[in-house]
Amino acid sequence: MTAPVRPARVAGPLRVGVDIGGSKVAVLVVAADGAVLARRSVAAVSSEPDDAIAQITGVIRDAVAEAGATMAEVEAVGLGVPGRVDTASGDVTFAVNLGWQHLPLGRRLATSLGVPCVVENDVRAAAVGLHRDAQFRGPDDLVYLGIGTGISAGVVLDGRLHRGVRGLAGEIGHVVLDPDGSACACGLRGCFETIAGGAGIARAARTAIDAGEATSLAGGDGTGRDRASDGPSAADVFAAAETGDLLARRLVDTAAAAIARMIHELVLAYDVELVVIGGGISRAGAPLLDRILAGLKRIAAPSAFAAELLSETDVRLAGPDHDIGTRGAIALLDPVAKEVVAREAMV
Ligand SMILES: [Zn+2]
């Protein structure tokens, strides 16, 4: 590894953003002016709390060292976690994909690192980050649609993150689109994420293969992964759709149509100016966005009202190299965001 190059002058206290995902933990260290000083990531975090705290502490310390700094120069750490978070205490109540329950993440990391740690649900943190992002113009009313293994939305209204009374505003992955559809982990059937989430797409492909449908997804993929036992991933399905595989195209078209319908419903519910789609699905890139935009056109075609609403809504994909999760975690540390957290703690 090359020696870190210490910036000539660090413009004030540093901030650290941590994006904890099911498959990796990403860390970004920025100066007070937002300049990136270091990036680090490690593979999947442990489901065992003590190991997880040690891993996260380690990667944060490594990233700060890479920035040529010490923890004493860090003002605060923001963390986005895929799960239910008590933002007043920084406790992760439930993170099903990480295997965590009632983990006092914020307090344990603050003790271990010696700096304040602010914790928020990852998708909601990303929405806060977008609001402050020059690239996305940061309008006061926006939705961030996080589509990975599951789906949820972060909603910023009138410049403030909308959490709702239970902190569950935006859990649209469990809106039922097909009451007779596939079983969802939540107990219902045909939820949005069973149709457009990564796990749902992969499961639908596997079901079709098991039913004998002809598809290139049933064969070897050259990666050494045994599709016969593992089944194709959602990424495999998106890739196969671009090569003309009929099953893959049907699944991707169905997912894109469902995403378009949900965007229309989000715009109707919240009257937002910007919808940004991120998460693992955003790696599918322009072909996916084209399908979603085509779906929005189909929705708008018979309705002047829908056409007006959707023509005035900016729908974009967040590129995978945008640091959307870590920048969102850092945005939690802004005075405005801290003020919101403090206000909620008093209620
Ligand atoms: Zn569900």
C-alpha cells in the first residue's frame, strides 16, 4: 500500500461517513469543506455485535489514518444502517440483513472511538445527503428510492427528512402490488420488493428455471458459481436481459414497470420534484432507467394529469460511484440534521 499523502492543510475538523451494507462497509473521510481525504471499505460486517463493533472501529481508524489524521481531528461520525434505527439513542433496533437486534451501535462506537456518532437508517441518510448534494441540485422535496436486496424510500419534504411517528415512513417495499403474488418476508404476498427487489428478482428467476423455462440463466456463467444450487443473482438477470434472454427481459420489464408505478404513486403522495433511484439495482444503469422512463410514459399516456405531474418530476439513477451512502451519513452531521435529531430526542 502506498503511504498516505497528507493534504497540505486540513480545513478544520474532519467528518467521517460510514455506509454499512449487507455485503460491505464503506467509509469516507472528508474535510470541513467536503473535500474527500480518504475512502476505505471492508467486506461484509459480522452479525456478532462485538465482532461488528471491532470491524467498524477498525475500518474507521484505518480510513482516518489514510487521511493522514488521528481520531482527535474527527468532529463526528455518521453511520447509515440498513434497518430500523432509534435516531435519538443511536441504537439499531432491528437490521434483518445484518442479523442485528437491539444493538447500541452509536453509543458503543462513540465509546470506542471517543467521538460523537450519529446513526440513521441508510436509505433515509442517503435522502438527507441528496438534499445537500450539488450534483442533484438538492431540492427541498425529493425521494430517494433505495433498491437493493429489499426496497425502501427516504423522503425529504420541505427540506426535512420525513420519518413518521414510528420512524417507518417510506417503507414502500411492502406496498402490496399483487395480493396473489409471491410470499414476502414481511408475511404478506406480492409486495413491491418481491417484484422489483434484488432478492425477489433472483427468486422469480429461480422459480421459472425450476419450472423448466428455457433461459441462458440456467447454464454456467463462467464465474465458478454453481447456478444449479445458488440460482442466478439479480445482477445475472439484468445482464442476461441485455443479451436478449426472454425470461430475463420479462423479469426486468416487470420490475421496471413496478418501479415506474411506485414512482408515480410517490409523486402523487408527496408531490416531490426529484426522485433518485439508488442501491444495487442502479448498477444496471441506462438500460434500466430507459425502461423505467418508458413505464412512466405509458402511465402518463392516457392522463393529462399524470402527464403534467410526471413531466415536471426529475427521475434519475444514482451512479454506483457516487458515494451516496457515505455522503448521506456525513450529511447527518450537518447542523440542520443534528438539530432535527435533537428535537426528536426531546419529544
Ligand atoms: Zn412485504
